[in-house]
Amino acid sequence: MSAGDYIQFVLAPQVFTGLMFGIAVILVALGLTIIFGLLDVINMAHGEFYALGAFIALVLASIGFPFWLLLAVVPLLMMPVGYAVERLLIQRVFHSKDRHITTLLLTLGLSIVMEDSLRLVFGANPYRPDMPIHGAIQFLGIYLPTYRLFLIVFGAVAIGFVAFVVYRTRLGAMVRAAAFDRHMAASLGIPVERIFGGAFAFGVALAGLAGVLLAPIYSVFPTMGHDFLLLAFTVVIVGGMGSIAGVVVAGLFLTQVQAIASLYISPVWTDPIVFGIMVIMLMVRPQGLFGRLGHA
Amino acid sequence: MHDTLSTAMRASHRLAGAFAVGALAFAAIGYADGDSFYLRLATEALIFAGLALSVDILLGYTGLLSLGQALYFGLGAYVSALVLKEMPSFWAALAAALVTGLVTGCIGGVIANRVRGVYFALITFGMAQVIAKVIYNTPSLGASDGLIGVPVIDIHLGLITVSTASPAGFFLLVLAFLLLIYAMLAYLLETPFGRMLIALRANEQRVAFLGFSTVKLRFGCYVIAAAIASVCGALYPMLRGFVAPELLFFSTSADAVIAVVIGGVGTLTGAIYGSMLIVMLKSVIGSWTEHHLIVIGILFMAVVVVLPQGIIGLARERLMRRFQPKGLS
Amino acid sequence: MQIKTVLLASAIVIMGAGASFAQSPIKIGVDTPLSGTYAGIGQQVRWGYELAVKEINAKGGILGRKIDLIFEDGQANPTVAVQKAEKLFQVDKVDFLAGTVSSSATVAVGQTAERANKLMATSVSFADSITGSKCSPNVFRVNARAGQQSAALAAWLAKEHPKAKVFYLGPDYLMGRSTVAAFQTNAKKVGATNLGEVFAPLGAKDYTQYFGQIRAAHPQVLYTSVAGNDTVRLFTQMEEFGLLKGLTVLGASGTVTSQNIGAIGKAANGFTTGVGYSTEIDTPENKAFVKAFQAANKHDPDLYGADSYGLIYAYKAAVEKAKSTDADKVRAALSGLTWATPQGDKTIRAGDHQAIQTMYVVQITDGKFKIISHVDGKDAIGPDTCTRF
């Protein structure tokens, strides 16, 4: 294969795919990092919220909701679910000494229940909602499906929106203050408990949004939450728990590493490589590339 | 020493003793009935209880949550199967598994012990996933089919010989084995090393200030836990005659963690009772509905939220109140 | 005196009434995944067995004895499947065991059956090793194995696309690789060119990273051994990227099944595979079977349902021939047995306990598995590689 052919047929599409996949992972990991950065909670059930978003979209679509409406409605529906989980379950164990471990265990149990419940309601077989945008464009000989382009654009906008809210609005300032010093923020009149609930709800809504967006490409089935779990956690750790910039940078970097690595090494090794990067990061610089939300 | 820990451990020992008595009665009934299935199911539960003990050592005594302990269990099982297929010697299989556990535990310990808390949990999770995948794709280890053909062997214990095919005999052997491990761990906790492990969980910084190396302590504990998991894993192919990559999967690790939490973190006996409870629940609920995971998941969450000391933890507290000499505050 | 007569008479009446289904039922244990990822397959297996048992019991059972099906959830995890198999053998004391789906479960449960001196059969697992390198005297298989599927498909390929240029894509684990390897061997024999192969991790989400390589190779034919959710993703992504235009897609029989064809949608059209069953088989037996199956379950049968249905009838024939449910006698009766199924007559080869049957080449058209060709049983079966008995 000539160099030109190689770039056109293999390298460029790979980079494009890595980019799209990176945006998807960032959307999922964003919620995870906000939840950890603010609440110090490792949400092992994050993948299941991603799956829940996709399934809710499926149900609503079957009663006639158009796709564009789903992008707004599903996250809105997920927010009360997330808020309830935080207030009713996580808050119960939040003040114990082993908080990190107990919340991890609690969300682990939640993920088991959620996954089996999805299987109970929907069955084990896969579903696939229709592609909302068909067709593709050819750019310099590279084949780019339109929906994936849309995903990249929409994902980037969503990420930008989250960053804007967190760093440029009063609400975001309250969130960051609560993350930095909970007690001080509370004594300044910030409703810290409600902020926590809201932040968890927001993180979960982001996961659900990712579920809606990715469903036409990756299909919908009860164990789909496992797809992204390890990679999302790695992105959050490498980027720095709580850092939005970290998630974006780490997400793009790691997915490109995966995409390029799978060209030169057997694709089965991409998981160990990504995992290895996580281990090295933890050993060398445990706070990740960018550190924590309150301290960004 | 009459501190709370000693009292707590005495309570644990009483409960362990109760368990032993119950198990012996069960074995006697089963033997008289000529039963095979329930004895072997209970034996399997005991083997996995060993894995749960290994998780409890880490979680209950150093505060480290390992989400990948099934790695060592599965490796021990595979090594045991490979050895048994070559030579039908119980002791050789156990020795090989022990060495495997120690060596891989050291390697894993070096990787995982740089970090604590949730990072530690994630690294242990990742290690188990990676190795499980490697085994899943290795044809010489049976790949996704696993290895069958592990023969039934005779175990020579001096005066008696137990065959792994004998339901009651092998059950009693595994019971004795597990209780021996429990006894060793309980003894360990009375030693200075063991006391420091518990101090680690209580307040790690203070241990460091007192001049002890926390890294060495955690590493030592991790290797011990890995060895225990491996050695218990070695018993699995003797019981079932095969091994499969599923023994290393996350679901196996998660089951052990669930058993420890429901039983009671840090009680040692809780791990054993918890494992038996989980096996029974799965069996019973599994025959009514396919969705037994929902029930177990909800029970697990309920224990984490409402009963953090676990079932045995609760029982211990009741017992301990009886031990406290009256008149002392 | 009178009371004694009355008592005696009533005793005789009671015994007589019981005698119509007098003897104890024949128990068949079904150790199949009712939960987890393979639950869809387990459901078809269950429907197949239940329909056959219902029909047989309505006609008086086997040797006058009713059949009782006892279900246990094997969860497609061999450690659980073995546990449940032991329960079925020791506690429920079943005479025969069936229903395992994954080949790891079949192989492990087969060993359990051997140690319990009972027989078992699979109607789903298609790994060649089950009746090949890992064969067992107590394990039987009534469905077609990978080698048979490959042979049928390769024969069709030779006719329709002689000297085709083929690219291979499969999931990176034992079954995925061996299925691809088996077809590569068969395809080479009929003159096809191997352009290359790529193996994706099992459960990969995004196959687009391999499309570059596929495109660069310019294949006419793509052979794939993915299954379940992986197929949904691969096919829909190929369609998304315009890769399906002008490409003939072939695959294993497990690649597109009734469990995932709904999700794949029109991206599945044109997919061709070698398989042991299709609802389109045009025989009166099959039409009756499909009608009865649809009436009972509101779903079409697929190969798992049909093969499971056929298994019960094979057991019935064997027990009647052996006039007993004793394992050794039934084993002898099953070896070499020929019996009627909705797919035509099948024969169980005595040398390896593998069923020989007509293999069909089906192509998906509008969501239906249309038969476009077939190969005789003896041509598809391949050699007997079992050396244990």
C-alpha cells in the first residue's frame, strides 16, 4: 500500500474514529469526574445509568418521540433519578469514616440491581434505534458518516456547555466552592446538600445523554454499561479526578492511543495498554494530569 | 489482653466454633442420607469462603478493598488443575498453588500497593480483567473452554485416605482446611504484625508516625491474602474436575466482596457465614426466578446502608456484651 | 367379609386407574441459560423442548411413560452449569440431560455426566471439539457443528463466486478464531484467495477501526464469525460506512439469529450462511412444526428451537429401541440412530456421536432466512476425529 493510500484508507479514518469515540468516552467520563470531584464518590453504577438513558430513549421513541426531543428529554428525566439516588442512598453512608469504600460498595450493589432490572424489563436481546441522520460525506477520500460528525459537534458543544456552567456561572462557582471546602461553603449560605444531590443528578444525566447519542451506533442491551466502564475510569484517573479539562485531554489522548495501537498491535492488547497507562499514572502522579475540581 | 479486639475475636471464635459444629452435623446427616449434591455444593461454598476470607484480610484489617481477588483464586485453580493432570498429588497441587500465590501476589503487590482506597480497588479490578482476558485467549490453557479432565485423586493424610470423589470425606477435608486457615489468620492478628495491620485501618498516618513502614505492612498483608486465595482456588478443580476462565472474572471477585460485607467486614467468621448465605440464596432464589441478582443486590445495598457491621458483626456485638465482666465500664 | 371385598375391589380400581400412566415419568433435565447474555438462546431451547414433550406426552409418552422436563438456569457460566447439572443428576435423578449452550458448559457438564454415568446431549453448541478432540462417550450432539456449516457455505461459494477474494474478520477468542480458520481451509480448497484477517476483541464496540484495512484490501467477500451483540454493531457500522455496497457477507450460523436480527435490521439483508435449519424448509413436517411452534410461543422457531425439538424425538426413538432408559443401553441405541426431524432425517454417527444432516445455505432477505442451496449430509460431515471411543 502506498503512503498516500495508507493515510487515506487507514490512518486518517482511524484518527477520525478515535476522535468520535473519544468524544463519546468524554461524555460518559465527564459525569463520573464531576461526581467524584465534588462528592468524592466512585459511581460504579455509572455504566448502568448510561444504559438506562439508552433504554429510556428506546421506550420514548417507540411511543413517537422524535430523536431531537429525546436529546433534551432523557437527561431531564434522568436528573430526578440521580437526585433520588444521591439523597436516599449515598447520603446515608456519606458521613461514615470509610466513605470511599462504602460508597463504592453501595454503587456496586446498585449497578448489579440496575443491570438485572433492565434485563427483567427488556429481555436479554439487543435493540437498535434507527439512525437519526443517514448518509455520509466524503472528505479527501475519507468516508465520514454524517451522524458521527454530528456526534462530534454535539459532543463538543455539550462539553463546552458543561465547562461553561462549572467555570463561568454562579451555580458553577457554588459547586466548586462546595468541592473545595464543604463546611466553609455551607457557612457561607450555600445549600451544600442540595448541591451534592444536584451534582450527582447532573453527572448521571450526562451519562444518560451519552447513552441516547450512542445507541444508534452501538445498539442497546442490558450489559452495555460494561462497554465503557474501565475506559471511563481510566480517563478520569489519568485526567485527574474532578478535572473537566483533564477528562477532555485524557479522553482524546487515550482513545487515540487505543485507535493507533490497534493498528500496529493485536487489538486485544489495547485494553492492557490503556490499563497500564492508568497504573503508571497512579504510581507516578496520582492526582492525574490536572488535579481535582475544587483545585483546578 | 482484654482489649476490645481480643474480646471481639473471642466472639468470632465462638461463632466459628458454632459454624464448625453445624457443619459437622450437616456432614453427618448428609453422609447418612447418602447425599452427594448438597455436600458438594457446601464444599464449593467453603472453597469460595476461602476467597472471601482473603478479601476480608485486606478489607477488614488494612482497609484495602480488592475488587480482583479472584485473580489469585483462579490462578491457583489453574495451576492446581495443570499439576493434577500430570501427577495426582494433592500436596504437589497445593504447593504449586501456594508458590503461585506468593509470586503473583508479590508482583501484584508491587503494582497495586503504591496507592490506596479507590485507586487500589480500580487497579486490582483492572489486573484481574487483564489476566482473565489473557487466559481466555490462550489455547494451551483451554482458552474459553477451560480445562477438563482433572482426575479424582486420593489424598493421603497419614492414617486416613480421603478421595475427592467422596462427598462427605472431601467436605470434611475442606472444612478442616478452611478452619485451619481461619485459625492461622486469627493467630496472626494476635501477633505484633497483625496488630499493626489493624492499626493501619484505624489510622494509617499514626502508624507511619510511630516509625513503622506502612508500605511493607500493606505489601505483606497483600501477599498473604493472595496466597490464601490461591491455595483455596487449588481445591476447586479437585472438587469439580475442571477449571474455566470464569473463575477469574469480576463476578467471582464481586461475590466474595458481597459475602464479606453481608457477613461482616473484619470478623473473619463473617466471610465464612456470608459465603454460605450467598450460595444458599442463589440456589433457592435461583429456582424461583432467573433474576436472583436483583435480590442479592438489594440485600447487599441494605447491609451497606443499614447494617454496616454485617450479620456476624451484629452477632458479635451481642456476644461481646455477654463477655464484658459486669462492673467494668 | 363384605368390607374386605369392598376394600380389595377399590384397591384394584385405584391401581387400574393409575396404570394408564402407571410408571414413574421419564425425567429430562434441562441445564440451559435462562438468565444472562444467552437467555435469548435458552428461551428458544426451552420452547423447542416443551413443544416436543407436549406432543409426545399427548400421544402417550415414551414406552407409556410421561416425560417430565426439569429446568435449571446454567447462566452460560460453566461453574454454575456444572453445579446445576449435579443437582439434576443427584437430587432430581434425571434420566437424561440436555440444554447446554456455550461449548465450555457442554464440555464441563459432559464430564459431570460421565462421572455420574448418565447421558447428555447438546442441541446448540457448535464447537467442533465437542465431537472431536474433546469428545466423550456420554455426550451427543444433534445440531450441526462448525465444520458442517463451513463445508456447506464453501460449496456454495465455489459455485457462486469461484476464485473469490475473501477477507476475514472474527472475534478474538477460541471459537471466533477456529470458525474463521475452518472456513479458510474450506475456502482455499474451492479456490478462494485469502486477502487477510483481523480479529477484534470480543465485545468490541467499534469496528470502524478495522474498516480501513478492509477497504484497502478490496475484497469481494467478507467472512465473519462474530455473534450476538457484536454482529449488530459490526453490520450496522458497516452499513453506516457504506462498506456493504457490493460486498458479499458470509458468516457462521450463530452470527445472525432470531435473537439479533431485529436489531440488525436491513443491514442483515444479503448475509449468507451455512446452517442446519430454516423456517423456509419446504416439507410438511417442517410446516406443521413451525405452525405449532408459532401457536405455542408467538415467535418463529430458529435453529436452536428446531434442533432442541428434534433432540427429544431422538431420545424417544433411542429409548424405544433400547426398551429402557438405562444409560448404556440408550447410548448403544443412539449411536447410529436415524430419526425424523423437521429438517429431514438425521443420523447420529456412532464414531463421534455427531448428527449428520442436510445442510442448507440460507440468505437473509427482508428479515427472513431464505434457502438458496443445500448440501447433502455425507458431503458436509467431515472426518471423525474422535479417538476416545
